[in-house]
Amino acid sequence: MSISTSSSDSLEFDRSMPLFGYEADTNSSLEDYEGESDQETMAPPIKSKKKRSSSFVLPKLVKSQLQKVSGVFSSFMTPEKRMVRRIAELSRDKCTYFGCLVQDYVSFLQENKECHVSSTDMLQTIRQFMTQVKNYLSQSSELDPPIESLIPEDQIDVVLEKAMHKCILKPLKGHVEAMLKDFHMADGSWKQLKENLQLVRQRNPQELGVFAPTPDFVDVEKIKVKFMTMQKMYSPEKKVMLLLRVCKLIYTVMENNSGRMYGADDFLPVLTYVIAQCDMLELDTEIEYMMELLDPSLLHGEGGYYLTSAYGALSLIKNFQEEQAARLLSSETRDTLRQWHKRRTTNRTIPSVDDFQNYLRVAFQEVNSGCTGKTLLVRPYITTEDVCQICAEKFKVGDPEEYSLFLFVDETWQQLAEDTYPQKIKAELHSRPQPHIFHFVYKRIKNDPYGVIFQNGEEDLTTS
């Protein structure tokens, strides 16, 4: 039997594009890509040597020269890295609008696993959030220095995209991986894929429609190592760069061992064979992660082409059937690819930043109870009374009439009236010239007087 594709039924993308157009970028920066994981790598601390008894003091001239050398090393950081680091720092500062937006969104996703109905729904929402936050930052005055003062105009979007990966995808990486696995275990797709991978591995290459030289055991192991490295990365762009290297290695093996050039129709069956030999269920979610989270501007080029090739190879494995020849990609797979390509590469209306700011972090009982706090979806015109009902359910409070929502700001506690709007209070506090550290706390009402107004003569925000 054969699952090769004919020239008229292969993936519908431009075949005239040059192979591996990312070559320069791949070779120049892969050391960064292969070292990236979901945790920052830090240099080991330098052990201090035992102090000598000598009281030798460096001359001032030597000290001055050392300080200059230190300044030179500090200046090695490129403007792009400086800006990405600055945005990452801002994303952790909840006194800023941007920091509050990112932290609340990340917390909400991590704490509310039931808020998405499918893996695609979850990844699409994250992609929309990243796109909208990029738009906000490009116009925001919170960045200091302004991004246009360090980055050329035609590179701003690229730098912001990298910053979004660090600010949003990095903290969510573990959560997203776990959720993708849960979705595919629940719908039975991984069970089917596992069975079919075993079935396909038992076939010889010719039965799979392979009529070109295939990577040997050593090359397959090298490819598997690259796939495992890919799993450690949180950036979809960097994952795609490694996928391109895998494809380059496969093409090199095909051409070096035959002395001839091969096209897409010959490549897809070989890629299918290689993926089956690697025997990694996780490649399914890796490809889905890249397809949904990659910057749309990169989907038109070679990255998008080989990404859809990998999707097609996995589709052939998923739909592999012993008893019948499956020479072509199924029409369902083709329709899915067309819909995906149209959805991901067509400009369309995306949610405004207001749609992503409707999250409210509420602590339970104490201000610093971060481990028991919850991030709630709270629209602008939901009242404190409604928020209290949500909190009672989330915190499993048996006597909700004895609890209320409090605002803690400037060392002052204040119980919020039932008809006030917490999101409006939050927005007002963020809009003030001087940042305020504040917390919403759902806690038991004590017998002592409450309803204390702000200190320093500030207005009472709890009035509706």
C-alpha cells in the first residue's frame, strides 16, 4: 500500500519558493534557539577566593580602566535585547497598566482550566491577546525609553513579538502544554495517534510511498534530539526554525544519497516516515502550538510551508489504514488546512485591549494570600454584590453573608458597597499620576467599624 501524494494533490502552497530561505537567520542565531527553555539560564555564581593578607590597593588609573572595560561589556547588549528586557520587566510590574493586563490574563488562564472548550480555542485566544497587547505597546507611553527611540520602525513589530513570547508564552508554557495534552487525551486523538504510529513504524518505506533515500538510524536520532529541543522552547518562531533545520537535514540525506533533486511530492512521504520513526506523540501538540501562535506575517513564507507539510505528515499517520490505500491527503485535512491558512493569514477584526482587561485578582482573607487568590472574569459593569457571589463560589465559602469585598490601598482598608463597580475603581486607580499599590480582598466582615475612607483627604472610591 502507499500513502504518497500525487503532484495534483499535494499541499497547495507555492512550489517555486527557494528552499530554506531562513538559512542565514538559522545559522546565525540557532545557538540562542537551542539554548532556550522555559526557564532562564543563569551563569553559576563565582566562588570568592580566600582573601590574602596583603593590603595591596589598585591605583586610581587601573580602577578607571577597569570601570571603562565594564561599561564596554554592558554596552554589548543590542537595542533589541534591551527593549525586550525592558518590556519583560514592565510586564511584571502590576503598578503599570501593561503589567496588570499581562499578569491578570496569565493568572486567569492558569487558574481557570475550564474557560476554553478546545485546544484551538485556547491557542487562538492567546494569539489574539498577544496581537492586541503588541498594538497597545506600540502606542503606549509606559515604555521608557520609547521603543521608536531604540528600534527602527520596520523592526518594531518583530521586537514586540519577541517580547510577547517572553512576557506571555514563557510563563504560560507549562500550563499550555498540560492543557493541550488534556484536550487530546480526552478526545481520544492521542490514543489513535499512538496506535497508528506503531502501525506505520512496522511498514517499510516503500509501503508508505517513499521512493527516495531515507535518513538512517543515526540521522533519525539527530532529528529526534532536535524535536526534543523544540519541546523545551516557548517561542513558536524558534520552534519553526528548528523544524526548518530538520527539513534541511532530510532533504540533504535524500539528495546526497541519490545525486538528484527532489520536490515536495517526494519530500512529504519521507517526512511522514521520519516522524513515525521518531515516535513522539508530543509532536502533534508542538505543531498545533506553532500553527496557532506563530506571527501571521511568517505564515506566508517557508516557515508556513514546512509547518503545513509537518501537519500533513501527521495527518497521514492519524488517518493511516491497513486495509485500504490512502494515497492522498483526506479532503477533510485539506479543508482544515485551507480554513486554517485563511484564518491565520487574513486581516480581520481582533478584540480590543478592553476585552482583555476584564480580569480582577482577588485575594482571600489576607492581602498576601497569593497561593489562595483567584483571578476572576469581571466585566466593567458587574457590581461588587455580583463579584461577592462569584468569590463565594470560587473560595467555597459556606456563609457568604458574613463576607464582603474589601479594597486595600495606601495601608487603608475599605469595604466596598454592593452597588459599586470594582473594575471602575481599578481603572481609576491606574489612571492616577502616582501609581498606587492596591489589592482586592474577599474576607470576613468584622464587628468593628468599616467603610473607612482613604487617608490623605483622597476621595472615597466606593461610592457608585
